[in-house]
Amino acid sequence: MNNAEKRQTERQAIVESVYAQHRAKQRKRNLLIYGGFGLLAVAIITVLAYVVTGSITQNNAAADAAKQPIADVKTYSDLTRNHVSAAVAYPQQPGVGGDHAQIWTNCAVYTQPVKEQQAVHSLEHGAVWISYQPGLPQADVATLTSLAKDKPYILLSPNPNQPEPVTVTAWGNQLALQEAGDARIPAFLKAFVQGPQTPEPGAACSGGVDG
């Protein structure tokens, strides 16, 4: 091999060495990049699985809780369902059922008392009425509002005539409470919103009147 060929061979070896080093660095870089993406994907999938599993567990727990008897709920049976225009004196406060107005109160959040006979009609349609004494602290009212806002079959309003700070009422069922944060309120909603006690399941709680 002459000198020229020797130099050519050495240059080729140097070039191949440089390319080999470049390829090694590229493989290392790709490993870091794609390995990092892989770890990130695994982390995201793990978090999503945790959130979804937690949500399912929470929903299952709520559903199981709704199937269990709720402490201190009073139940009333043999309630009349006539539409009347005359005033009705309900033995409970607020009324849990019985004769009521021909039109119903739209399910919504109200800051003023609503007409009781119209709200009782809402109960007939499967609504739950959350009511509270007007002097309830605003923080507690906010807690109740978060449970009722934008819910199609929940009615929230102050009620100056009830003896307890907070009351939740469905047709024929009522629970009086001392605190807005009582865990029995969500359980009551789960059990009775469009629940089996509903005389007219599927009937609207909109299209009536406000208040």
C-alpha cells in the first residue's frame, strides 16, 4: 500500500469513527428523549388511572350509601295529591306532600322563600327541596348552594317557618339537620332525587314558575 492509499484509509477510518461517535450520541439522545416521554406517559396513565379509579370508588361508595337507611329520616305515607287553589296547612314544615298547587316551582336556587304549595308539587315530580332558616350563615348557604346549583331536580330556598337550621324534603320523606355540612344531605339527594318515592317520575321540574 502506497502512502496515498494509506492516507486515504486513515481518513476513512477517522470519518467512520466520527460517524460512529455521532450515531452513539444520537442513540443516547433518543434514549433520553423517548425514555423521558415513556416515563411521562407512564406517569400520566398512572395518575389518570388513580383519578378514574378514585372517582369510580367514590361513586360506588355514594351509591352504596344511598341504598342504606339514612339516620333520622321521617317517612310519611298515604299523602293526598289533589290540585287545589285554597291554602293548605301542612303538618310538617316544610310540607312533604299532600294537596298542592296546580303549578310547580321550577327547581333552582332561590334567595327568597318560595310558595310552599307550589314547591310540594315539585316534590311530586321527584324533586328534593333543601330549605334553611333565613339566619343561616352565608358560608353554610354557600355549601347548600353548591349542592343545588344547576341540578335539574333540586330546589333550594330559605324557609322562615321551619324549626331546624336545615331541612331536606322529598315526597313523603324529610330530614331535619343542624349543619349544612352534614354528610347525610348528599346521601339524601342520592337516594331521593327522582327516587322510588316519586309519584310522577320523569315529570319536569322546569316550565313551572319561579318562586
